[in-house]
Amino acid sequence: MSGSRTTRLAVLACVLLVAVDLVTTRRVDLVFDIGFVAVCVGTALAVRPRDFFTIGVLPPLLLLVVCVLLSLAQRSAIADHGDGFVQGLVTGLADHAGALSAGYALCLGVLAMRHRVIGRRSQCRPAPADPGHPKRAVSPAPLRTTSGTPEDRSTTVVGDDPHSPESITASRE
């Protein structure tokens, strides 16, 4: 998938994880942490190679966005009730640093392995004879045959409706 599509799915997954954790425990806790690591690995597996950089920087930004939104909307889910916005943000980031570290390390590890496998595949693949037409070397030469002589020509005159009796085919012999 493209990097933007994978990012949108990761944000949606994190929002769902936060919602499930808030409904069950009223705090963002273990369910979110385990799910966050899974989302990080899943995005690294789902993204196309051209967008590796986008997913490589996603985990810290994703956790930051989640903590900012929670600090604005429901600070008690990630910090103490009396904490301010900045304190709630810092507390949320600190509480989920283990999940961030694990998710980020696994994400970068998966991306590195995929990059290495893609590099090996391109080295093993033989170069085509003609890059513009890679199948030309194994394809048969095209042949042109005609079924009539120049004297046997037909002309079709079509009226408004091609299946009407007004359509006439005339042959000249």
C-alpha cells in the first residue's frame, strides 16, 4: 500500500485502540501498548518500498499525536487529573516509552529486512536484453497474412442501425 494510505490506517487503528482501552479501563494502558507495537510492525509490512521513509518516521509521530489528542480531550486517561496540557503530554509519552521503543525498533528492523531482500532480488534477476521490450527475445517474430487478393475487396455501407436491412455489403469481383 502507499505510505499515505498506510499512515491513515495506522492512525485509525490507534484511535480504535485508544477507544477500546478507554471503554474497558478508563485509561490508556496495556491494550494500547500491545496494539501500538502491532500497528508499527503491520505498517512496516504493508507499505510499498518507495514509501519506507514515511513509515520509518511514523511511530514516534503517531504516539505524539495520540498523546496530544488525549492531553487535549481527556487528560485523565494518560496523566493525573490536575496536570496541565504539557505535563499530560510528557506523562503520556513517558508512560508509553516502552511500547514506542519496541514498536519503533521492530518497525525499523522489518523495513531493513525488506530493503535487504529487495536488494538481493534485484541482484539475482538477470537484466533483460532490451529494457523497452523485455519479452522480445523469447517472442516469435510477428507475421502478417492476408486472406484475399486485391481484386476481392468488400465495402460495407451502414445505415443508422447496423443490424437494419438498410446495411448493405457489396463485393467487387
